[in-house]
Amino acid sequence: MNHPIRSALACAVVIALSLPSQLHAQQVDASAQAQQAGFVRGRVLNTATGDYVRNAEIRIEGSRLSTWSEDGGAFRLAGVPAGRVVLVARYAGMQEARIETTVTPGQATTVDFALAATSPGSASTDATTLDTMQVTAEQVGLDAIAIMERRAAMNAKNVVPADTYGALTMGDVGEFMKSMPGLSLDYTEVDATAVRIGGLDPKYATFTLDGARMATATSNNNSGRQNSFEQMSVTGIEAIELNNTLTASMDADAPAGNINLRSKYAFDRTQRDIVFQLGGVATSDSTFFSRRYLPDDRKHSTVYPSGQFGYGDVFLDGRFGVALNASYNANYVQQERIQTDWAYYPDGRVLPYRLMWRPGPKMTSRTAVNLSTDFRITDDWTLSLRSAYSMYDVEYFNQYTYLYLGTPTTSWATPDSTPTHLEVNPGTLTGGSGPRLRTEYSHRYAGTPTLTLAPKLEFKGESMDVTLRGTWSSSEFNFRDSDEGFFQRTDSWLTRIGFTADRASEDSTAWYLKQTAGRDWGNPANFNLDDDIGNNVRNNQSNAKNRQYGFNADLKKELEIGQQPFTLMAGLGTRRNEWETDESHYQQYQYVGPNGDLSQRDPAAVIPWTEDYQFGFLNLDSGNINSLGWRADDNYAMYELYKAHPDWFVADTVGNLKRVFDNNKRIEETVNAAYIEGQTRWGNARFDLGLRMERTETEARTAVIRPASEVTAAGYSTSTVEGLCYQYHCVDGRPTYATRKGRYDDFFLSGGMKYDFSERLVGQLAFSQSILRPDYGNLGGVVSINEDSGIVTVPNSELKPEHSVKYFAGLQYYLAPAGVVGASYYRLDIEDMQATGFTVNPEDVGFGPDEYPGYQFVSAGNIPGTSTNDGLILEYSQQLTFLPGALKGLSLRGSFTRINPDGPRVNLPEQVANWGLGYKYGRFDLQVNGNYQDSYRISALSNTTTTPDNGILYRASREMWNVSLSYKLSENFDLQIAGRNIFDAPDIVYSNIRSRVRMYDKYGSMWSFGIKGRF
């Protein structure tokens, strides 16, 4: 948005906030202005749950004075007229409470509310009914939290308590968030890894922990900024807040919105709380009473333990609170995939050109700890610390085995072959130019430690708050392959073969294969005997690190001009972001064996295979694949050979060194910010308007390299170590890097209004401006020189961010005792979108005119024009306590999101739906949840239906169901079981048309079970 418009909107902020006060100030006489006032403070307790509640509405009857309770149920009202006043407290699902008190001028008066639950409508008092009333009150309490948070917020916000959907199988954030309205998830095979708000790419959203920015360095973040669920856990989380629009106090780099994880708070409770859970996690492929061989040729359990522990209490006469929560979860899953790659040939034939089978055993574990401490130094001063640690590690065996029938442009199948009957003969074709069976085993172990610390010092006076906040967050994603004793990948092939492949239909995974020529593919010793495979062993350890640390100072002042309440907020902040990757351990080798045969035809140079583990499928109908006796490479045995006989391996010396030079990246970013925000209430309308400014300074590391012609002129060759070092200006064997800087300033307006049409019907308008900072990979990295075309492709350290405005309109009708029917519409306009391939001036991308003279510079840039997404969200939730008898324990919820982009999009499901049914009766608590995502395109927009390699790929629509059931054994113990994807819905990708299946994945259903105790 240009500066004149920003200036006009900034003026509008000031006028809008000051106008109501000016109008009322003219109507207030001098005696009213001089009237002395007092101060009221207190707390609000939910007697049904024993917890203090946030966001209860407290108002002075007959005046405009009102407020909302904060953490620990605490509230404050300044400027209360002296004398007798009536305070009214309201909270969803609770009976309204009224307390009359006397306010003394210039002094504080304490008023505490104890809210009682609304009656479920039954006069019966038998034990079963009392149990039902209790569990119903508990569930109403959860829904009430969401409703009151939403009603209090001035931005477009949705909040869901962490216990809403029942027990989770692995305690991960993704499985929880998929049931929230307006969201869709990205999956990496079985795991939900990232979230899309309104269908936007995950990098358009940010995550915070209690308002503190979380660092992210994940497997999805090698060049971008997206957060991943690998780095976080719901352990110790009270609620998850979805901010569809931003406020001025929030970081402004979240065009889609912000997701905040709010930790549990000891002062919310009136007594000590100890919770534990012990149990296990299994899948539909698990064997409970025996262990199973996996591709490391070792036996493993397929049922894993899980446990959680929570402790909350207050000490020192209520001044020191501690909430400690810890958990451990682990699981085994069989990630099975059968893949058919399609070729669209010029003559109109459509045939598979490659088949792939992958049994994929995977083992994961997550250890998480969340600690919240608060110390009330005085009644006004509080020192707090929020901290969270998560360690997610994963080991997976992706046993990719490919059968090649051709290429995307040439088929080796006979002319009469069809998608269901294929016949391939070797003829004179050899090596990689002919039919072959090839293993490409990928075995990885990764760890993702993440730690976030957020200290805070707060002063809460009668009419003013001052908050000093610090943040330190660190995240890493570390692949540790050789440290764990194996190579990341080994390749073997059997060439010069013939075969037939048959199946019932083109969407079937049940292939029936028959070998007709060549060495027996059922004998693992026959591989790598006829043709040189090249580099066939790989090690690929790598590290990605992100550090975020910062400091914020915030001021909040309650004012009253005349009788008009006014809240002014302002603050300053700074945040440092450091991101780096080290992929220098990407090393390739040729395995030549004890005889050093570089032709790789020596029988002594065959890659070892597993002895006890057998290649095969457990969950998928794979035809006769399990009976073929195909080999499974042993990556562990291969690494043992390397340690014992490194001379049997010929390194790709120059290629390995170049990868070391190219793949060490570092970006540093400093963001300094200031904001001002105001809120006021005028009758049934509340207003919020704010202005934020951010200055961003970046430093990006770029390798300095010479053109190959310059290397040749100096008497070197880039295919030698010496020549490569000369090209990269090495000093003591290390390349020279340049630090290139960038800077830009941005102003952001945000605000909105809420209007109470009635006690239950609320309308909202909100908007916020924001940016998306450039991808790390576009700011720094590698210079690429093409001497044939005279083009040098460079990073752009001067790249500017994308700018966006999000508009949000909503109408909600709140149902008794705690429910909502709502409709919301949003629109997001994005300008200056980032793209690569622009011809640029060197000075505009951080390079000097003397660098690479005579070359044409190509780099990333910003696209002119505006891209628009809009969408509609419909939602419903209700506790059906008005039903008779046992039916009053029923609850229903559902949401539907329809997204309308202004053009084709990749990875954007345009329709998403969530639904759920809850039932609580006596000692039983049942939760059933479902999710649906429409089919969506996953191929690049440049692909067409005639693109030779697979045309246009789509991910098929998918429906998944989860269930959670608990039974109260006694007052303190519950028996629990939870299932994820209980009907084992497959993940399907198809080419052009739904019946032409390209990828079919099944992972089984996952189940957790255990006993929970609470004291």
C-alpha cells in the first residue's frame, strides 16, 4: 500500500478514536468532570470447575464502564464513581452474578465473583444425573472458554481449549488443529506437518508461545519460513488461539494470521492439581506380543509406551504459582506406498513408464516439557517465566524399489501394452537406458530439539499496565545418519531384464509381475553385475538452526474523558532472527569392493542385503510383490564396511567439496518495531484501531565465485580440487563469502469494530495490514554462472517483502448455555509477490557494477499487481443440554470453509469441512471427530494435461475420522482410548483423471490407550 493511503488511514485512526470522546466531553458539565472516583479489583471463579476464568465480562450497572477478566480471573475497573454501585459479571454457561458494593474515592475496593453453572434442566438428583451434570458442566466450561475469548477479542479470533476434542494419539498440535474452523493441514505422509489458514501456504502464518515468537528449523524450512508441527507439542497447553487478523502489538509478518499456544497457568486454579497418564501407542499394523524385523535387520517392538505428568500449585500464600507438564509419546507406523508414473506420449498413448513399491517402516518419539512460573512480588508487580521444550525424533526406512518400463518420452513396452497389461523386453538396451529394477533405499534419522524461554515482568496499577517481555527461542533440525551407524542411501540395480506386469484396472495397486528375461531378480547377489551404476552410496548428515531472541516493552493506560472509556496501548520491540544451514556432509561414493573394480561389475562389490528382514507389504494389496523375493539393501552393513575398509569406496571428491561450499547458508535479520493502539466503547459498539511500524535489516551470506573461463585462464580446471578452490577464492581451504545487506521500513494499520445487536448476536468487522518477508533462499546462498548464455543467477539481499491487507467480517449468534452459529467472510489482497527469474541491475540486488562485468544478472524480484483470495467460513457448535434425560449430554459441532482464489493455485484445497459429536453420560465420555479436504492440484502451474511426466497431478479428496473414549473408574481415575484415522483412509494422488492413480499410500490407523489419574 502506498504512503499517501497509509497517511490518510493513519489520520482516520486518530479521528475515529478521538471523535466519540470529543462529542461526550462537550456534554459533560464541570461538576461531573470533577467528581472523584475509586478503583475496583477482584477475581472471577467458575464454581463448577474450580478454576478462575479469563474473559468474564464485568460492568458497572448503569454506566459505560466495563472490562474483561485476565489471567487468573483477575479484573480491574478504574474511574468507578464513588458511592454505591452494582457490579455485574457474565460468562457463557454460567449464571449472571450481581454484587452491590461501596466505592471509596481514591481507594481500591475488592469484589470477588463466584459464578454458578446454569441448570441443565433436570430436577432429578440421582447419582447418574449428578455425574451427567458434572461432566456436562465441564464440557460447557470448555466451550465457554472459546466463546468468551472470542467475544472479548477485538481482532478476528477463534480459541479452542486443548481438551475440547478428547485425547490425542500423539499429543501433536497438528492433529488438534485440523478440527478448528478455517484451517487445512499439510501432511508429510502420516504426519500433519503444517497448517494453512484460509488455504494459504504455511509460510504466511506465524506461531507464538504465550505471545513469544517461536524459532523454526525444520525439514520443511531449507529455504522458506514456514513453521512445522515437528517443533511443538500440546503438552502444557491450555488453549490454542487462532488470530485471523492481527493487532498493532503483534508481529506484522503473518498475512494469513497468527497461531498462539497459551500455556497452563497455576493461578487459574484454587487448589493443587496433579495429573498423570500411563499407556501405550499402537497401529493397526502392530503386533502386541511379538517383535518384528525391520530393515536394520533387528527386531523391534511395534507397540510403544506413552506417559504424561502435570503438576500445578500455588505457594507463599498464593504469591508463587507453578504449572509443570511433561510427556513422552512414541509410535511405529508402516508407511506403505505403491506408485505408478504416467507418460503422455506424442502419439496419444498414455502408459505407465515407471512403477515403484515402498514399504516404509517409521518410528517416531516426542519428549515435551512445559513449565510456567509466576511470582507476585507485590499486588501490582508480577514476575513470570514461560518455557517449553520439545524433542521430536524420527527414523524411517523408505525402501524405494523402481521398475523402469521407459521414460516420459520413450516407452520400452510392446505396442500392444495397455495401462493394465504391460510387456517389456530388454532387446539391446543396457544400463540406465533400458528396463531395470533399481533400489534407492533412503534411511534417515532426524532430531528436532526446540526450546523457548519467555520471561516477563508486569506492573498492573489502578489504570496503567507496564509489561517488559523477553524472548529466546532456539530450534534445530539435525539429520544424523552416520552418527547412528548407517548410510543415508544405497542404490543397486538389475539391468537387461524383461517382464510382464498385469492388474485389474488402472487405479489398482495389485500388480502381478512375471520376469521373462535377465538374471533372476529374486536373487540379491545378481544386482550390480552387468552395468556401471556410478555413485551408489550416499551420506547426508545436515543441520538447520534458527535462533530468535528479542525484547518488548508495552504500556496500557485506561483513560476516561467525560464518561467515555478509552484504552491506549503503545510499545517498542526488537527481534533478532538468525538462520543457518550446514549440509556439508552430503558425500557420495562408488562402492568398488575389495578388488577396486571401477566398472562395478565385480560380484564382490554387490551391496549387502538384509538376512532376516524381508521386503514386503503389510497393509496394501500389492498383488504378488511379496512373493518375488526382492532384495532389501542393508544400510547398516554397508556403513560397517565403510568404517572397516574405506579404500573400497571411491569418493566423488570434487562433487563432495562443491556441495560443502554451496550448502552452508546464513541469514541474519533484525526487526525493530513500535506501535500505538487505541480502543473505546460507544453504546453497543467497541472500536479498535492501531498503527505499527517495523524496520527490517538483513545480512545474507553469499559465496564469491569466479566464472569457469577465469579459472581456465588461470591454468586450473573446475573438475579438480585446486580449480574449485580457486573458483571459490579459498583461504586455507575454505571458500570466501560476502555479506550483503538490505533494509526496508513498513507501516501497518489494523483495527475493527464489534457491535452487540443483542445479548447473543454479535457482528464484527476487522482488518490488518502485514508483510511476508523474503524466503531465506532468495536472500543469500549460491551464485550460478552460465557462460554459454552469459547469465549470472544471484541471490537478492535487497529483495522487498510481499505486502497484504486482510479484511474480515463475521456474524455470530451465541447459543445457550455455550455454543455458536456463525458465518464469516474474509478477503486477502497480496501485492509484491515474490518470484524468481527477473532480469535485474546488479546494484538493485546488492552487487556492485564491477562484479561479473559483461554478464546479465538474473535474480528474485517482486511481481506487480494484486493477488486475491477470499473465503467463507460457516460454523456451528452447541451443548444440547435442553434435551431430556440422558440426551442432555450430547454436543455437536461442525464447520465448512469455502476458498475462492483469483486463479489456479497449487496445494490449495478449496473446500474443507470439520465435524464432531460428543456424548457424556454418567461415567462415559465419547468424542467422534471427522475432517474432509477437497481434491487439489499439486503440480506446478506450468504443467498441462499433456506434460509428458505425469501431466497434472492432484491429491484426491480425503475424509478421516478420529475417536476418543474415556470411562471414569472412580473420582480420580479414568480409562482412555483414542484412535486416529480409524478407517485407514488412503492418501491418493492421481494424474489428470481420478481413475489414473499415480500414488496410493496407506499408513494404518493409530491408537493410544491408557489410564489417567487426577488428584
